Amino acid sequence: MPFDAMFLTAVAAELRPALVGARVDKVQQPARDTVVLQLRGRDGGGRLLLSANGNRPRVHLTQAQLENPAQPPMFCMLLRKHLAGGRLADIRQPAAERMLDLTFDCTDELGVPCRKHLILELVGRNSNLILTGPDGRILDCLRRVDFEMSELRQLLPGLFYHEPPRQDRRIPQETTEAELLALLDRPDAAMRLDKWLLAHFAGLSPLIARELSFRFSGETDAPIPTLDAARLAAFLTAEFAALPPVQMQPMLMWKDGAPTDFTYRDIRQYGGYLRAEPCESFSALLDRFYTETDHAERMRQRSQTLRKAISNLHERTRRKLELQRQELEATHDREQLRRQGDIVTANLHAITRGQTLLRAEDFYDEDLREIEIPLKPNLSPQQNAARFYKDYARAKHAEQVLTQQIAQGEIEEAYLGGVLEELARAENERDLSEIRAELEAGGYVRPADRRKQARQQPSKPMHFRSSDGFDIFVGRNNRQNDQLSLKTARRDDLWLHVQKFHGTHVIIACAGIQPPDGTITEAAELAAYYSEAREGQNVPVDVTPVRFLRKPNGAKPGMVVYDRYRTVLVTPDAALPARLRVE
């Protein structure tokens, strides 16, 4: 994403009037690389998010209610110690650099006023958040960098902070038209315009470099030798002069109904391929863009170990089932073994020890055609006949055993697949903890050390309210599904589940009233949305009263059976859960 220095300039210009002069009320660290400062001032302040994530570094005001860990990290405690109650005095950005220096007026341990700096470096995988004292020494940072990690620049407590080395590129706004003409006349200018812009000017992203090329030539990859140098120099001078903070327009780019990119100006190079939508502010743009993707990425990371373990078990169960089905298929030819044993028994008089093949009439064949039966030369005729009967009995017994094992394996495969689906839609750390507790109870994963974990209250089912006013409850995991469907729900409530896909249990609280079709449709859409069929169309969802549910003895968590139901077809609506959600 083009969070370049110019985009950061636009964001900083928006933040200064809103935050400078505000005081730090709270400090939170919802993720290892993300800090949120709650600032209060005469203009209202706001919640400032500072992220040093290697893939999504950024800074903006946020409305998202991020979940905080039960125990705040050490860096969070350090920031609370030094910044709580401090006043944000300035937000400074070095020219064309992807870094912000937030200056705070604070007091030291003795109550003496002093200035401290919280510096955010937005440089990809090397992004960092550094707290320095009044003397410029580093108090601590999110990512400590020692000499072994970097010989050029170390970031450790006690060292003086130095800004990253400047790149040998020009600042666009400080470059004159004459300097541009001279640069275009050099031999190294025989390249594409967008590549040339990136090579010579700081603060520009590839998206903006291509856009400038497109606006001048109609092509995103136009070669400089084919362009008029004088016209190009005049064009670039005007464009550079209009860079942020002179002209700024938050733009969110959409493709197939999902946000894919953002920038600080309108973009024309995509034509109708992407849809550009202006936003009210840069913070609103970034909050909207990152909230969902950030949450999904954070949950993916936190559940990675658990998902890998269950995925391995699921794949192992699937392969085992495949082999068992092949073995079962082989037992279906066992009747031929019994027939061969009968033919050998009927021809014992014609067999001698050491014989390897018996040719005899097949009295099971209507035409009495001759059949060849292989014999073991080291066995007697009677032992050869007994061998066929023994193999027949073994195949018959194997069919019974394999049929039972395959039935159990299919239940196991379905259960593990359902757990993977639960992990994919887990919303927070509590959901993951409950899924892990369920797996620990089933012996699928090793029990965690509970002494090191903070005690958490059990989560509640998701609560929705239909357009007709009926309460709808959606389980978050298998244990919650059992509790919701078999203990909490009333017998006349309606139960819904997507058909032939892994999904959650949905309950319509009827209170003795038959819900209208609109409510049933909305509940069915929720059942389809919170399932593997989320991206499907015309998804079948079964509907039945709770009184018809039954849980077999020894069944896995979340598994029930029912034999009376009706099926409705729905297409999941991604906007419906947010519209109906109560809590």
C-alpha cells in the first residue's frame, strides 16, 4: 500500500490541528507492534493509533475498539510511566521521510518539566516505535536493534537516538524546473518515466509515479526519450508544487466490492478497473481500510499454531480414510475366494503337493468354463483349500472392522473440519481460548499451563435482532453450540444450520410465536454467513424446532442429529451481521 512520505505528510497535516495541545489520558498496546494513545483536549482529541507492523505500518485516529491483552506488555507500561498526563506539543516530519516525531511536554521523576519524544519510523519490515528522553537517549523501543542485527544503526536503551540515514534522492517540492531539465538531459534518463521518478525523488510511491506518467503521456510506463523534456519539466514542476500538504484528497480504491488501495489524490490510470471513493478524512480512510484486514491478520497469527496442529490432524485423518476405503473396496471381491476354495475342495483328488496351478471346471459358471486357480506348492491340497476359506473369512471380518473405522473416521474428519472453520471466524482471544479448551478436553492438543494465563469469563453467543424484532443467537464454537441448542434454547425455538457444510448453530428465540418468513430468512442468511458456504449462492439451510434435536451418546461437541426439518435457500449478505448485531 502506498503509505509513502507524501501520504504521511497529508496524515500529519490532518492530525496537528486535532491533537496538538491534547493530553495523554490512556496508553494501550493491543498488539505487539501497535500502540494506541487516548488524547483529550479542547478540540476533543481522539485515539491515535501508531503501528510499526512490518506489513502495515501507519498512524491515524481510530474509532475501532481493539481488544487489549489481559496483561499489558512491558513497552506499554513504560509508555504509561513516561507519557501519561503529558501534553502533545508538536508533530514533526522530516522532509520527504517516512517518520513522525511526536513531542510531549512531560515531567520527570522529580516533577521537573521536560520534553520526551515518541518517534514512529514507517520503513516496512524495519518499522519501529522509539521513546527518547529529554537528552535524546533512547528509553526503549518496540524492536531493539543490536550490533549483530545492524552494523550501521543500533537502537538500544541508553544509546543516543539518530535518525535513519537520508536517501540520496531529491525532495520533489524543492526541485526547480531548471534542475528537472538538467536531470532529464543526463544519459541515465533513458528509462521509463515512473522508474526515473522513483530513482531520483524521495517520498513518491510507485502508484503516484505511474499516475504522473499516465497523466503526462497517457501511459504508465512511457519511456523518457519519447517525451518532450521541456513540457515534462514544466508538468512535473506544477505537480510537485501541488503535493501534500498543498492539495490533499483522501481516496479509497475499490475492486469487486472490497477496498484494495488508497492514496492522497484522485487516480485515473485504472480507468473503470478500480472504483475511487473520496473519504471525509485520512484517518477515516485508514481506519476503514485496516480495521477488518488488521483484525483478520492478528487473529490469523494468534491462531496459527492451533490451526497448524488441527490441519495436520485433519489431513492425516483424510489420508487414513482414503486408505481404509481402498481396503474396504478390496474386500468386496471376497466371494470369489470362497468359490475358489469350493472348487479346490471338489478337486482334491486331482491335486498333488508341489502343484502351482489347478485347471478345473467352474461349477459356479453356467457354461462350466474352465478356470485357473493358483496354488502354493509348499502346501498340501487340503491346506490350499483352507487358505482360500481363511482369506475369505479375513476379508469378511475386515469389511466389518473397516466399515466401523470409516464411520468413526468420517465423524472425526467432519469434527476437525468444523474446528478449522471455527478458527477461521474466531473474533477475539477469548474465542481462541475456548476452542483450545475444547481441543484439550478431547485430547487433540497438549494442555497449556493455566497458571500463566489470566482467567477469562466465558464468551456469550453472538446476539442479533431480526427486522421483525425476534432475537437470534449464533454460537461461536462447538461447546457454545451445545449449550445454546441443547440447554439454553426452548423446545419451541427454531434451530438453523447450513446443510452439508461446516457451520455454527443458529437459534431464533420464538417465545411461543411463529416467526415470520423474513426473520427465518435473515437467520438462515446468518447461518450461511457463519459457515464454510459464506461465499456461496443459494445455500441450503435446514430449519427445525429445537425439540427435534438429539445428541447421540459419545458424539463430538457441537454434533446433533435431527430427522424433521425444512430447507430454505439463501445467499449470504456480508452487510447483514453488522446491521442486525446487538452485542
